[in-house]
Amino acid sequence: AQRVTQPEKLLSVFKGAPVELKCNYSYSGSPELFWYVQYSRQRLQLLLRHISRESIKGFTADLNKGETSFHLKKPFAQEEDSAMYYCALGGATNKLIFGTGTLLAVQP
Amino acid sequence: DGGITQSPKYLFRKEGQNVTLSCEQNLNHDAMYWYRQDPGQGLRLIYYSQIVNDFQKGDIAEGYSVSREKKESFPLTVTSAQKNPTAFYLCASSSDRVTGELFFGEGSRLTVL
């Protein structure tokens, strides 16, 4: 079965501090991992996907198959990063399963 | 204006009534999805459709039904059999057969009185 775990409901950091949003997954096949973000009063949107191996808005995420993790990182948090972040898992089943989400609050 | 349109934004229903939520997309996407969003539970997949006239149950399909008669439309019916229907419902579409980027609507909030 596909499962995504985001252990933190809320992560509060100060502006300029490093950020790491945790995501662990369970999947027997070849996983496709994504991070989605929902800013206040905006639609849920894709932030990045593991196959792209790119940095978006300063965020990066590396797929670690050994630890079954896909943590989202940013070296210096900005106030505009405050949002709800969801980790999502896809694969050959053609459906995307989301975690419970982590609310990131960046304090000034 | 391209994208996903959900209607209505807010809906109130009495217990025992069925209600249908509309989802329309003009992105020419093959795949469409319905998720339910509850506080602390994230997004849970209700139904999804990879192609017209075909759809599959997600993780919480009980008490819901869908149809996919047209590529651009994927309505969700919340039936009276759904035990806890008060929630925020999100529709999404994707252009990839194998999971790709999902484009989401603004959502519909259903309240059962």
C-alpha cells in the first residue's frame, strides 16, 4: 500500500533559519515523490518533484530510497515561505497519495 | 481563463439529501481526481479517472459516486450514505497518464446541517 507520513503538523522557525520539512513514504514499487504547497487564500500547487532535481524558491528535496524519505529543505527561511506543505507519492498505480501536511510558520 | 473550476464554493445540505459538486477543466487533461481535505488528515483520495468513461475508487470512496461522460467534466455526488460528509472537497486534473503535476480547483465546502 502507498503511504506518506509527515510527522510534524506545525514547524515554526525564525526568518533566516534553516528549514527541513520531513516526509517518509511506504511503497513497494518505484516511487515518484512531490512536494505541494498551499499559500494563504491560494490554490494547492506543485512546488517540486524528485525527478526534476531542481531548486524552486530556494527549496530542494532529495529522494533517499534507503531511508524512504523525501525531506524538503531550505537553508534560509523567508516570511513568504509561510504556508501549508504537503508531500505526495505517486507511482505505477496512477494515483497520487498525500501526507497530512505541515504548516510552516516563519516568524520575523 | 484556463484551469479548473469547481462549483459551488459553499453548499449546505440537510441530512439524507444527495448533493453533486461540479468540476470542469479546459486544460484538455485526461486525468481528473477528487480529494477530501479535513483538518489534520491532509488530502484523501475519493475517486480518480484516467480517461473518459472510466474511473477508479480511491481510499475513501464509500458514500460517494462519480461519472466521467466528458473529458472536461468530473462531477462528484455525495450521497446520503456518506456518514461524515461535512468537509472541503478539492478537484484536480493532470495531463500525464503516469502521475504528473496536478492542477487544483479552488475547492467546494460542503456543510451538512
